[in-house]
Amino acid sequence: MASEIIETTPSGENSVGIVETQFATLFEPPHELVTSGGKTLGPITVAYETYGELSPEKDNAIFICHALTGDAHAAGIHSDEDTKPGWWDDFVGPGKGLDTDRHFVICANVLGGCQGTTGPSSIDPVTGERYCLSFPVVTVGDIVEVHYALARHLGVEKLLAAVGGSLGGFQVLEWAARYPDSINAAVVLASAANLSAQGIAFNTVGRRAILADPNFHDGKYHEHAEGPRYGLSLARMLAHITYLSEDSIEQKFGRRLQHSDKLAYDLLRETEFQIESYLHYQGKRFVERFDANSYLYLTKAMDYFHLEDKYGSIAKAFRNTDIRFLVVSYSTDWLFPTSQSREIVGALIETGKHVTCTEYDAPFGHDSFLIDLEPLSRLLHPFLEQAQHLRSSGEKTTSRNKK
Amino acid sequence: MASEIIETTPSGENSVGIVETQFATLFEPPHELVTSGGKTLGPITVAYETYGELSPEKDNAIFICHALTGDAHAAGIHSDEDTKPGWWDDFVGPGKGLDTDRHFVICANVLGGCQGTTGPSSIDPVTGERYCLSFPVVTVGDIVEVHYALARHLGVEKLLAAVGGSLGGFQVLEWAARYPDSINAAVVLASAANLSAQGIAFNTVGRRAILADPNFHDGKYHEHAEGPRYGLSLARMLAHITYLSEDSIEQKFGRRLQHSDKLAYDLLRETEFQIESYLHYQGKRFVERFDANSYLYLTKAMDYFHLEDKYGSIAKAFRNTDIRFLVVSYSTDWLFPTSQSREIVGALIETGKHVTCTEYDAPFGHDSFLIDLEPLSRLLHPFLEQAQHLRSSGEKTTSRNKK
């Protein structure tokens, strides 16, 4: 995910309750994944969670594609003592935006990540040591390939929907382009058909911070007492600024001081303003839960994503599909501005595809897709209902045609 | 300055020609500067340049206040062999925006800087060693105090105008508030009455990059073989993104690759996209010309600037002045957006002050004030003419009143 939800409701009556992360082993030799860069990778462990029940018709599955630093734990808690529910718990559960009373919801950690799915910190079975930088560069396409395999492994031939924000939206778009018959509806939140040059620029600086940290040790920091925590926290501090709107920073922190009502005139007091203290805290927390190598790989996957380069045009990427698209942007998101959503919508309309789009007037910047969930839920319920209805009738049509 | 002008015309016929940086020693004990933080500092060396001639009436002086990483060398060249004219050479010279045929133009390196004026890398006369982090924290007010002393040292009691962009604009505003009778006209470009919380956030990350660099050595890196060049270049790379508009990055670099037309699938190729290569180059060049401690001090001075905190309100800051203001913003500047200029203009209008304002539709983001100089020049000529005319008639009135 772009960043943690700052406040989240504790899991209560409308929670999916206690959930367990599960693991699947896919792409076992000799059926390894061939990455976009031409390397082979396998076996691949995938960490995933599911919420709700798969219908006998297997027609109610929704796949959540998480953003840059998310994980498989989208909803619920891991034990009775667990006080921190999954990252999208406000959106996934009984009666929520993704309604687990009706849908079978799957969320998997991405390939290259560090929360259970095979990534650079995993053990390479060939060497018995961590991959580190010998892990192949992966693309959004490679990530989707693993998601697709997992869905089939779970018995789902065709998803009711794939849903994702930011890098998760990239995955949804790529999935729709790559396997047009495997999804009924695609929900793309705060995303784009490619990362902007400005986005690449910010990622470049974040990666530089990690690579220049003397504790990076060419990616083999696990063998040392300390990893590149300065670099990784710096990358996170920077990225975090891009997830917030200028207005939300202004309103939440403004120029308020952290410890005093007087300026310190002390250059080494790094957390004088509240916004400074907040960013340092975010950086510090991030280092505790994320792997620096994964950050390098996944930001690179974002940089590489470009539907037009790959398929000739956005329209061509979706020429073979009757997927129904929902494209959502947020007015204060300057990292993935509405203009980028419009580009997708324009291409879909031009080629006569089904597309619904909206821009929410939310104040939280790019993070809005993690926070501003009420209006999205209201929109999503009828959208998914229609997709499911059309799916049923569509299948009948297909059956008739087959006769 | 925010960043270098990427291309600049070589000094030719309309150049001020060969110029020499001069030095003045001010605030000699026992008349030291007392900084905003309550420390004393002196003597203070000021590096400055002047272009054009001071009129016998001493009524044609214009003071240029430079931005974060600028210097005293605004125009001309330092020798016949010098191929790199001053940072605002397109704007300062015969017939240019600041017309040296008519005006006596002064530009001085700021207090705390590293281009000749006393700063953290200067020798502390008490210890015989560099100040480094024992240098007092300086504010925009302290910087202006030194500028003001220099103007008087040069025989100028009242400036025709003070002109500056970004941090330079802060100085112009502070000067106008602090010494309202010492300026006729104030020209504030791409600036604000305070740095935004988002601006503080970016500065925080930049400072963190320097402070976390193991070669920072508590600011005493001069005693070591290598300084915090990774940290300083990282800070610059990040800041540089904020000086450009998203559109200008997109148009100038887009997703073009630097060395190939194929993706490298190589995580360690840090300059794969042109935008990456450009940022790395900017970072590297910056380290060659700028001091890390100065970067810490001057960004902190930016963070601390807040007219309202200091004077009660923007309107109160200017209650005692009849200075004529020109406030200019640029449509694609997201670091100092037009809304911040409007705040200044609104306060000035409310209190019946003379203010002219405009937003230029320039594509270059915050850097526009260094690049988009033609329309600004056309606006500035009549504005300065009027200020000079009113000054003359104002002086006559004063004379009459005295009779």
C-alpha cells in the first residue's frame, strides 16, 4: 500500500475476524516462471489470505492487488490479541465495500515483496542463500503472472473482479490486458497506464538513498549487523510526502512545533516541526517492517510499467476484452493525478469498452484510496452487482452460442 | 538560486562584461550582529558584485536577493576565458530586465552561504578553525540585516528596489517589513509569506540525507578526506524535482532511456531513464560547488520564515510602508504555488498598499523565475520607472513639507 491507514477501526462486528496467512507453492521446476527480463524463477511461494466463501459456481471471487508496500493481510486480525487489523480492513468485511458476505476475497503479497511471497530476501534453492541482488528484476507483468496462477490454484477460472490502488491498479490493468477472459470487472484506483516521469524521478532518489547507504553492502546486508536503515527510512520519508496532499499536510501539521512553542535555533534538532517528527516516525516504522531490496525491486517494477510501450497503445492493450472497468481518481492526488485516469478512460471509451469513472473530491492526496472509503463502497456495490449479473447472463449467451 | 539555468546565452553585446566579486567586512566587534537566536557574530565578510553606476542622487540602486544555492555572481563573466556567465545573466545587463544602463545593481551572497560571505565553512576568528556547526542558526531576518548593512556601506540609504525569487523573495518581504523606509519597490518572484509545511517536509528529508551520511562527521568533514557528498547530492536530486513542473519533466525527459532503446532489467543501472541520469548529474555537479553545512543552515532559514508568526499578520508586517509591491507567481510552480502569492497580495490590498500582481503561464515550475524572463522584463521596466518617478516626486513632497 502507499502508506498505512493512519487510523483504522478496531475489528468488531463487521470484521472478517481472525484470519490466517496461507502459502502456496507455484511454478515448481520444470514449470518455472520466465520473467519479462528472460530469467527463470521457481519454485515461487505465494503468501495470501482469503475472506468469505467461494460460491459453488465459483463466480464471486475478487482479487485485491496491493500497492507498493502492502501485503496479503488486507483484513481481519491474526489473533485475539492482535490490535492491528489488515491494511484495508475498513473496506473488506461483512457489508463493507468488498462484502465478504457475498464475495470470496483473495489478497496475495506480490512477487518480489517481503511479506511471505518469494522475493529478494528469500532463499535461492540453488545456492541455499538469500537471493539478494541475484533475484531477477520483476515487472508488473511478472507479478500478475503469479497472481493469475494463484487464482487458478484456488479453483477460480474467472474473477468477478480485480481491484487495486496505485501499483495495485497497475496490476489490475496488466491483468486485464494479459488475460482478458479471466476477469469480469476491473477496479483501478488512484492509478495510471504508466508511472509519470516525475514518479520515476522520486523513485530514483529513493533507490539512491538505499544504494548509497554504506550498510547496503551490495544487497547482502542480512549478513551484517545492520542494514541500510538510514537509506530505507529516507526513501520512505520522501515517498510519504508524495502520498499526502499539500493541503492535508498543511491542515494536519502546518507549522506547529513538536516540543515547544518557541523555535529552537538548533540545527541538530531534526524533529522540531510536527511534520518533521511525523516523517521521521514514518521512516523509522517502515524500516521495521520492510526489506530494502524489495523496495528497490518493486519501485523498479513501477518505473517499468507502461501499457502503451508494451501493447502499442492503451486501447490496443484492451482490444480483446469485454471487461467492465471502474476507474477512480482523487482530486488532491498529485502523484497519480486525475489526468492519468482520464487517459485510460478516454482510450476505453474510444474503443467502445464499458467504463465507469469518477474523481472524488477527497483531501488526502494519493492515500485517499486507503482512507476515503465510504463513497467508494457506495459506488462499488451496484457496480459489482451489475458485473455479476452480466456475468451470469453473459455465460448463458455463450452457452447459447455454443449450441 | 533554485537551480541553475540550464542554458544561458553567452555574454555578448548586452552583457555587463567582466566583473569582479568584491568583499566588504561588516559587523566588526564590538558591533557584531546579534542573530535572531540571540548569538553574536562578527566580523562578517560579505561577497558582492555590482553592475552599472550609482547615480549622483544615489536613487537608482537595485538589490538582488538570491535563492537557496545562488551567489553574488548574478551577471557577466569573471574573465575573458570564462564561459559561464552569472546565474541571472539573461536578466541583468544593458537593456535587460534589470537594466544596468539605468540602474546600479547589487547582488550579495547570503549570510550562512558558501560563496564568499561568512558561513559555516568560514574561519571563526576566536578559534582559528572553521565554524562548522558552531555557526549560529541564521534566519531570513539575519540575512537581510547583513544585506541592509552592505547597502549602507555602499552609500545607498534607500534602494529603488529589492528583487528576489524563492528564498530571495523571502528576503525582499522581510526587508520591506524590517526597514520599510529603505526600499521604494519590492519585487517578489515565485515566493510566499512562509514556507509551506510541504516545503518544510522536503527540506527535512534533504537535511536528513546529509546528517545521516557517515562522511558528515558532525559537520567537521573538512578535516576528512571526503565530505557527505552522497547526502548532499541526494538532497539536491530531491530538491531539483520540486523545482520542475510535472509537465516539464514529462516533456523534457518522459520515459526516454539514456543509453539504449531497450529496458536493461538491471537494478544497479541507476541512470537507465534520462530523468534518472539528469538528476544524478545535477546531484554530482552540486556537490562540486556547494557546502553541505550551508545547505543545512539555509534550508533551516527557509523553514523558519513566517511573516505572520513574527509580525502578527502579513498586513501588520507592512503596515508602516508605502513600498510598491510587484508579486509574481508561475502557473506550474507547485513548490510556491500562486495561492501563496495571492495571500500576500490579499493582505496588501486589504490594507490599502500599492501592489501589482501577475501569474505567468510558464511551463518550467518553480524554476520559471530563472528561465521565463521576457514577460517579466516587459513588466518590470514600467514598474521600476514608475517607482523611480514616484520616488523623485515623493522626495520633493518631503522637501516641501520640511519647509
